[in-house]
Amino acid sequence: MDKKKLTETDIITKFIMPSIKSAGWDDMTQIRQEVKLRDGKVIVRGQIGMRKTVKSADIVLYHKPSMALAVIEAKANKHEVGKGIQQGLDYARLLDVPFIFASNGDGYIFHDKTAPATGGKLETELSLDEFPSPEQLWSKYCIFKGYTTEQLSYITQDFYDDGTDKAPRYYQLQAINKTIEAISKGENRILLVMATGVGKTYTAFQIAWRLWKAKKKKRILFLADRNVLIDDPKRKDFLPFGDSMTKITGREVDPAYEVHLGIYQALTGPEEHQKAFKQVSPDFFDLIVIDECHRGSAADDSSWREILEYFASATQIGLTATPKETDEVSNIDYFGEPVYTYSLKEGIEDGFLSPYKVIRVDIDLDMQGWRPTKGQTDKNGELIDDRIYNQKDFDRTLVIDERTQLVAETITSYLKRTDPMAKTIVFCNDINHAERMRRALVNLNPEQVAKNEKYVMKITGDDELGKNQLENFMNPKKGYPVIATTSELMTTGVDAKTCKLIVLDQNIQSMTKFKQIIGRGTRIDEKFNKLWFTILDFKKATELFADENFDGDPVQVMDKKPTDIIDGEGDIDGEIAPDDSIGDVDSPDYKATPDEPTDLDAPQVDGDWDETYTGEITDDEEKKPFIKFHISGVTVKKMAERVQYYDTDGKLVTESFKDYTRKTMHAQFSSLDAFVKRWNEADRKQTVIDELEHAGIIWAALEQEVGKELDPFDMICHVVYDQPALTRKERANNVKKRNYFTKYSDTAQTVLDNLLTKYADVGVQEIENMQVLKVQPFTEIGSLSEIVKKGFGGKPKYDQAISELEAEIYQPAKHSA
């Protein structure tokens, strides 16, 4: 046996696995092969998206299923023993493990992150017989971490396993393990920051389950501010708690249960008799998980915070995708720095979240502003204040019917050109705006509305019919509603996995709110072909993508005057003002009782724009009613549309797929000669086509821009290297003119001539697939085996004939006359 000729798989099977097992590692519980850590980033161009192929970790070793210890990266023996070490380091970073091994079957290079602490080398060479035992690595790991015996009783508890293939993803395991490790050290205020759509609730369940099963936390409270955020976990992720779990209703905390799920509004209120949480003692709960903690619990004088402070002895875990850090409210002040952060950018790069395409639409009125003529009145006879109205005014203080119509026409046009049944959320400035937008969209889509009157619906807090349809909008199996116009109701807590279009016609200044809105589209559902989504932006809201804090670590930002610091008169750590979130009034199913008000900390305005807003009031000014002017008859038009894509560096770029292809190709090949050499040397051109596809080139999208008659080779030469392109038919005709078939038998000549025709019609992929010999016109010549044996003298000679045919096809040639 020549070891140099063995494949990587052979090296793993014949050398690495026997070495690991002989060191005492259990094949059933401690060794996993081909561990896929990422799903593969989705690349989007035009209306086409595809996943990039990702590699799996060759071998991962575990202390227990919930605790990875080491990564082993294997290579074929023709490579140096340490060839895979850098790849292994990348996997180790994702798994948060300190031990990395690289091997080519001769031995190991062992990268040990724990070694420098004891004076050892980071990397050493081991023979196959020297692979460490499970006990040796676990001991080194525990010393490195400094675990005490008490901590281990927390840390070694397994996660919940339902018997299926479902298990925490790598980042969820990191979040779970880091949280439990922090709790084992005695930390009682913990913040987890995880992007919308990456499974925060499932992560929270696994944390609660492990602590509950380890008997470290016996009574658990899961808190949220909307019923949908409680009912969904109760039916799904938290279901394994079974009869030990209850939902708090009727302002009653039943001490017979160990796991309680409830909304703030069911536990407290402005009156003392409404404070249901006081029915149990302050030490009743051991663990409290606060979902969407950027909302009610962020402010220290909100009535919601009162619950957390009452149960101050409990360990409290805050979950959010968007920690709120301003002068007024701060999650970090209360919970401390996040123990783990998994960002939107990471989720997109890993392929767990969908990327986005942004279409920014500039409207002349928004760019240039509008001013009334002297004495002009609106449709209701109100005298319009004489000033210049700009983008921030439209649909808040001034309604222009033609602007609403233009936005609705743009939305309708986009859907008709792409997919009229694509789930769409239109974010408007207020309830009135959402209703006008609904009406405009209904009038522009009469055929769709005739099929189902729920094609367009307003889903806002003031509309029971609309709110009752929210569940159907979120359900991928339900076709209707298709378009939802809204304001605040759907900004958070709405798991619309198949939402493919988000329309922004709302003034958005808050980064927290912007992230929450974008999060409505980031979920992936491959079953329903949801791999990416589009943002149609009319208000320049997506300029927030350029903000350095869009996807960075949460930071605390507080504006202070110099005198606050110099004179010592202000609190330089920040003064927390009342939270501006509004209770559960937007919940689709929350029903208030006389003892459970819908509003705790804010005016009851349904979460949307307060139609009775009167503006700021000075001491010498009487309160004046707020007037929204409404006019029509104004000429409004689009000035420009720009299409931008989420690029590989996490930025939005404006480019065509041709530009993207050029950039990708230049990263793969240094020159045209390098590409042509690789193409000509490939035994099968399909291999090169697949390689480029895996690098992110979407052939179907390129065909849409360049033309379907070009071969992949010619598309690349033309688009990337500015070469004149030959169509497939031109190349086929050039081969026929050279008449090189005469050296073959009559049967072989007929077969090759038919293959050349197939190439002209379909492409080079067709002639490289032997299965083509099983269809017309080849079946008239004989069966596949007969053609290969009798026509060419066997498969090796048939393969050689195909290679020669391809060489003839790609011979340099002039265009045919």
C-alpha cells in the first residue's frame, strides 16, 4: 500500500481513528466525524440566491455531548503533517475549544492553547501512539479554566436531547456554556446579545433546562411583554418542561409549578392589588429570563423593573438582539457587559440568516421639499402653515396623496416583476398612514384582491380584524395575507420566516428599532425558498447600515455637558429615564382585564403614532390640537433607484453581477492565461464550473445579464477579461468546419456529431454526462454500453474522445462568417 496515494478519507479511517480509539476515546459518545458548523453563506444577485459550499470539521472530540474539547483536521499523506492546523484553528474558534490537532496519517501537530500557562509550547509534534486520552485533555481543560468541584456540577449537565438530529448550533452552545459558566462563578446578572432569528428562545430553554436538571435552579420565570412571546415558547421550545410548567394568567402566581411563563402586564400594575408577583416571597424564583430585555426592563424606574428588583436574589438573564444604550436607558447598566454576542453579520456569514438586497428609491419631493402657496388650505379647509416641508414631515404632519400613490405603485411594480405572492411588510409612520397605504395597494391590485380580499391587510394595534390575521401572515403554509401595512405592531416579536420584502416608508432614527425591523426578514426557510430578502427604502433609513454601531458590540453612549463632569453636578454614569416602550398593547392576542391594563409606562396610543400628539408645550403656551394637513394635486416622481447588495465584507455595495463576477474571478485567477490554463487542463469542465459556483458565481444570474447562448468559458472570458465571446453554436460550427471526426468509426462520428449538437443547445455539462447516451437521438444508435464498447472500444477511449472533443470546442478561433 502506497500511503502517498491514499485519500484523506482513507487516512482518517486507517490511521487517525484507530489512533484516537486506542487512546480511550468512545466512538459512540465522544467522537463525531464530518461536523458541519456553518450552513454556507447565501450569495444573492438579481432574483437568484445560492449557498456557498462550506467545509466540515473532520473530527471533533467531546468530553460530553454539550462540551467539545478538541478538533482534528486531516489531510492526505502527500501533504505535510501540519497542513490542516490553520483550518483546525478556525473550527476551534467556533467551538471555543483549546486543543487542535492536524494529521496526515504519520503523526500529529498538537496546538495546545493551555500549554503557555504552564510553561509549555503552543505546538508540539506527537506520534500516532502518543495521542492524549480523554482524561488527559479534560484534566488540562479544567486546570486551564480553573473549575472548582462545585462549578463542575453546573457545567457538566447535558443539554436537552429530543432524540432527533436537532442540537444546539455552535454559537448557541457557546452562549449556553458561557452563561452557565458565569452562573457557576456566582454571577447573577447576565446579558446575551443574539441577532433576531438565530434562536434566542431555544438557547434560553437549554440554559434553563441544564440548570433545572442539575438542580441548581428549581423555580424559573420566563418574562416577556407580549403574549405571542410566551405562547410560542410554551408550545415549542419550552414544551419538555411538561407538567412542571404553567403560564401566569388572571394575576395569579401558582406556587405548585416550578417553571412559570408570563408577561409583565399579568404580574404588575399601577395599583398595589395588581402586583401579583408579591403573592410569593422575594426568594421564590431562582432564575428569571427576560426576553427582549431592551424593551420594558431597560429603564430603572419602569414598573416592569419593579418585578426584577423584587426578585433581586434570583439569577437574571437578559436576552436581546438590540441592547438599548442611551442617555435614558441602559441594559449594560443593569446586566453588565454581554457574556456572549452573536451578530447579524456573523449569522449571515455563517448562512444561518438571510442576506438582504437594498433598493433605495429617491422621490423628488423628499429631496427638494414642498412649500404651500400663500394662504393655501388643505382638503379639510385648514390653513397650511407656511414653511418648507421635507421628508421627515411627509405622512406625519403633511399627507400628500400622490406621494402615497407613488410608493404604492413602486411596491406593486416590484412584486409583479418578482413574485406577487411574496410576503411583504410595509412599515408606515402611523396608523392613518398604514390605512391609506392599504387602500392604495388594494386599488392597484384588483385582480389579486378579487382572488382573496385578504391579499392586502392593515395589521395595527387598533384593528382587531388585522391583528387576528397576524398568525396567518406569520405561518409559511398560509398564503394570505400577502401584504401587511403596519406601523409599530410588527417591529418585534413577529416570526415571519417567509417575509421576502420589507418596505420602509417610516422615519427611523433609532438603531434599536432599525435592527428590529430588519430582523423581520432575516430568517431562512429553505422549504419555502426563502434564502434572502429585499429592503425597499423610501426614507433613507438604510443609511443606518453605514453606522459603525449597526453590527458592532453594544456600547454605552451618553451625552454630557462639560459642567456635569467638571462641577460634579451630573451623574456621569448616566441617569436612566422612564422607558418609552408601551406594554403589550400591540400583542395580537392579549386581552386586558379590568385588573390588567394594556398600558403601564406610556400613553395608550396603540404603539403607533399618537394621533392626538400636541407637540412640546412651554410654560406660557396653551396646549394646541395637533393638525395633520392633507393635500392632493401635487406632481410627484421618482428621481433614482439604486440596487445594493450585502457584500462579503458585510457592507452594502452598489454593483451589477458582472462587477461581482469580475471581483470573484480576480480573487481566483491572477490572469486570463491562468484561467484558460485551468480550464484546458481540467479533465472535465464541469469541475471548474462547480469550483467557480462554490466561489459565489451564480451562472443563472450571469446568463440573465450576459445572455444564455454563451458557454461558461466564454461568459467569463467576455465579462471578466473583455474578450470577444463566441456563442455555443459558433463554437460548434467551427468544430464541424475542421472536420476532425473522420479519424473515428462511423458510429463514433454519429455520436460525437450528436454530442456537438447537444453542446450547442445546452452546454458543455451535457456532453460530459454519460447519461445523455440514454436519450434520443442516441438510443437509435444503441444502448449506452453498446455505444461505448462498439463505437469507441471501451470507456477509457470514450473518455479520451470526449476530452478531444472539448479540446476542439475550445480551440482559439475567429467568429464564423
